[in-house]
Amino acid sequence: MEVVLHLPVVPNVELVAAKAVETMGGALGMKRNRVEAASVAVVEACLNAMEHGGGPMVVRLSCEVEDTRRRLLIEVEDHGGGFRPETSSRAGSTRVLGCASKRGWGLTLIRELMDEVQIRSQPGMTLVRMWKYVENGA
Amino acid sequence: MNEEHLKLSKDLLSHGVGVIAAAGYINNEGGQAIADAAMELMGQGCGTLLIDLEGTRIINSIGVSILLEIMEKLLEERGRLAFCNLTPTIAKTFEIMGLVQYASIYPDRQTARAELGIQT
């Protein structure tokens, strides 16, 4: 089972990806809370791709099996200038108030809401790969 | 898509308590709509603001950053901000982004009303 979306940069297009995650997660039997976490993560990945990617993005959804456990793989690819993932997360929430900019939470949320995340980025291509297991296991 | 447009209502109750009910996608536009409603209520004397997110299942960090700005303004005025009816994912997002350090979170509106001393 695979879904591939080629999404243009238009307002709220990230909801198309979220709807696809909702549909596919539901088809896999994923619990609602887990589907919603994956939906928010894909929304954040799409927003980053739109803001920094400079053009259309590709979202791919597929089901994998890892050590007998099924998981949903979500990939968001853009073709922008790239970035250094290791230096791009916010350190924490302690200095939220009083900061002029309250933005920049996307990667932190993705990492917290998904079970596994890999980011490959170079000039011309960024690929965010993130996994959510169908069942919440140890 | 139903989530795309935020349905919003606001009400100023007695003793300076305001309630905003928001259902839908909280993005930049949704967050700004809540902020506008909050500012209007604060202008009318609201010092305690309860935001009820029943019916909201998808948010993004831009929308939440606007909620942080509302919280900042309320705290500047020595006000209080509270939320109720959060999904687990939205509650976790608020926790990650630091809202829960400064805002109260209640499971439902009835509990929020009781805890905040809101008259029915």
C-alpha cells in the first residue's frame, strides 16, 4: 500500500497530506491518537518544505514491517536550498516567553511526535523520513 | 475539508471571564482569529480567558506561536489563560512548545468552569 502526493505550494495544502495520513493510518488500524500525532508531524514537514523548499513537494506514505511490527513511513521531499538538520531544532521551551520569534518548532515537534525520524539535506534536496508504529510498543 | 475553516465563538461572562470556542484547523489564520477574539474580550475587561478546543484536531506550530503571543499579552495584564478539550496530540504539542508552563489545562469545559470559578 503506497500513496504518493505531488503537492503545489498553495494555502492549506498540508491538510491534503494530513488527510492522507489519517486515511492510511486508519486503514492500517492505527489508533486515533497516533494518527493525529502523525498528521501534525506531516503538517509541520510540509510547512517546512513550503517555507524553505521553494517549490512543489512530494509526500509519500507507505507501510513497512520492522521486527514484526507494522509502521507507517511518511516521506516529505523538497528541492530547496537544504539545511543542517543537527543544528535546526529548538533547544526547549524554557525561553518561549519574551522571545521576539516564537517560530522554528517544526523539527522539534516532528521528532517528539513520531517514533523515528531521519533527515537528509543538501543543496537541492531535503528528504524528511519519519515513522509511526501502528501499535504503541515497548 | 471541514477542518480548513475555523469555527469560532466568543462570550464574555461575569467577573471578567472570557470563553472562546474554536473548532477547526489552527494555522496562522486560525491562530490570528483566536488572537483577534481574545484581544476584543480583553478590551472589554476579560482577565481570565478560557479557550475551548473541542472539535479541533489539527494544529500547526505557527498557530500555536500565535497562542503564545496571546498568553504573553494576558500575563502582561496579570491575566490567566486556560484551555480545555485538548486532544492528546494537541496537549503534547502545547507541552513541547511551553504553553503548559503558563496556562492551565482542563479536560472539559465543565471542569474548567468549576476550577476557574465561572458562574453558569
